[in-house]
Amino acid sequence: MQHVFICGAKSVGRYGGYETFVEELAVYSQKYSDIKLHILCKANGEGCVDETKLKGAVSLSPTEFEYYGAHCIKLHVPNLGAATAIWYDTAAVSFCLKYCREHQIPKPIFYILTCRIGPMIGHLARQIKKLGGQLQLNPDGHEWKRQKWPAPVRKYWKLSERQMVHAADLVICDSLNIEKYIQETYKAYAPKTTYISYGADVEPSVLEHDDPVFQSYLKKHGLAVDEYYLVVCRFVPENNIETILREFMQCDTRRKLAIIMTPNEKYYGKLEEKLHFEQDPRICFLGTTYDQDLLRKIRENAYAYLHGHEVGGTNPSLLESLGATKLNLLLDVPFNTEVAQDAALYWTKKPGSLAALIHRADRLPEKEREAMGEKAKERIRAEYSWQHIADEYEALWSPGKKKE
């Protein structure tokens, strides 16, 4: 039996990318009898787990529950401000080390999601080695490029990434471009890497077209089927919201721009002062929704999806859109073209590029839009299905098996 301890996700469930990943991994990996997943979760604070809302979860103790065969452990997290996540990841690895000693677990795999704890990883890696275990790392994207972080924090992220790549026995990259970056940037460490993407599915929403939940949502926001362009993202600079807003305001489409986003009042105010987008009645900010069935229905009925993400990794929102929306208009950067290939249309940050593409998209024959949608879904079926991703991890982790 191979025990795998996954540290770095806040919870199990549809909160964010990593949280969705560990849930899907648990669901699709339950048939693998020679792998036992242990998933660390936050017991309190932002994004914490609530197993009472997870269908099929079985409580084992006040701090433990089982979910699709995965052993989930809840850790209480003190509120330390910006340092909370660093404390949590360090405590999670430390707890797993203690758990392995107490339960005499041989050769455990510690799978750490993202690069937050570089300054602590040397000590922790030595403890893992003493157990005969392996340290595996998912480096995520280029966190050190995110403009939301002040310069000292970005410097910390970069240093931490270097330390964690150096300490890792294996770096599992969810993007071929991230794998290339790791190999080139840290060539001196001769890092061992492999590629396993993030996943998605193409199953339609369970909501019918006339479902009151969907229809009331459209009515509330003044939307109609096939009459809106959709953006789903964190409201941060590196997702190029400013470019999307400016270009949309310049185009002549009668359709609306519907933006589902995480709140960021400071950045919103800064952009409004600069662009005055509130004067354009076509632009609608819808807030957030964590109702996955409703969100999928919204994606399915958008005329097109606009994607401006450029800070690394295979983006979950892009995969979900390719699996649901007929027409996808993506920022032309390697991370996006790697995923969508010819199943999307592309724009750049050059003035007029996106406006011209929206003009073209507005006049695209319906048969071409449907063909693009089917091509996008085929990309997900072939390369990004959750079953495919889970099988890749099985090949990597199962005793006696070897990932090609």
C-alpha cells in the first residue's frame, strides 16, 4: 500500500483549483486499492472544510473524516494574517510526519501543492528522508509574478520556489510550459520533473433550461441566453481585466459582458476611475457563485468566454470553459495555446486586438461556433478528463507501476 499525504489545499470541495483537484482525485482514485490518500484540510478560517456538506463524507473523529476512501485530516489554523498559509502548510507536513511515525507507515509520499514553505523545506525534507519517503511538489504557476503581491512578497515567492524545487525528489507540473521553465531555470539542480495536468469534464449541467434557479439568475442580471460574453476570474491585474474592459467598451457588440469575479474593491475602484466602465450599460459585474451546477449552466449559455489569464499553469477556469462554452477567446500566451490549441480564437494585449476579435466573433456563423465548441470538448476528453488525470497519478504512485 502506497500512502500519499497531500498538503496545501484548504479543503476538499469546490472552493478553488487545488480544492477541486483533491476532491476529484479522491473520487476517481477510490478504485485504486493500492493507494491510500491522506488529505490535509483547514478546520477553520477562509476556505475551511465543512464535511457535513460533503455528500458521502463519514466522520471518524472531531478532526478526521473519510471521503471517497480518502482519509481527510482537519488542522486548526491560527489567524496570522499573510503568514497564515505558510504556517498551515508547515504544520500540515509536520503533522503528517508525526502521523507516519506513530502509524509506522513505510516510504510515504508527501505531495506539497505550491511553493510557500521554501525556508522550512530543508528541515522537513530531511525528516521525510528519515522515513524513507519522497517529497513531491506541484509548483503551480508563476506566483512570484502576481501583481497583487508587493515586491518583498514576490521576492519571497521566488526564493521559496527555488528552495522547494531544490529539495523535491520529483516536481509534478500541470503545464508543459511550467515543466520547461523549471528545467531551464533550475538546471543547476538537475530537477526530476514530470507532467500531469489539471482536469475538467464535459458533462452538461444538471439544470434544465427552464430551471427557476437559472432563469432567476438571468433575470436578476438582465442577461439572455447567447447574448453575453463571459469572464470568470479573480479580479486581479494579471488576468488582464483592464484590457478586457477597455477593448469591450470600444467594440460595437450589442451583447453584454458578464463578469463573475472574486471581490476586490480597491482594484475595482482604480479601474473605474481610469476607464469609467460603469457608464457602459453592457458591462455587468455578477459577483461570485460557488454553485457549480449554476456556474456550468451560465458557461454553457454564454455566447463566448473571454480569458485573459497569463500567469502560468493550466488554469482551471480555462479547462472548465473549454468543456462547456462553444466559443472561447483567449489571450495568446503559451499557457493558453498549449491547452486549447486550435479549439479557440486568440487575442493579444495590442490595442484593438480583442475589440476586433469580438467584432469577428459576433458575426461568426452558428455552425462554426458549434464546431469550435465540439473541438474544445474533444480537447478536454482527450487530454484533460479527471479520469485521465487520476490514471496518471495512479501510474506514478502505485507500487509496481511506472508512469511513462
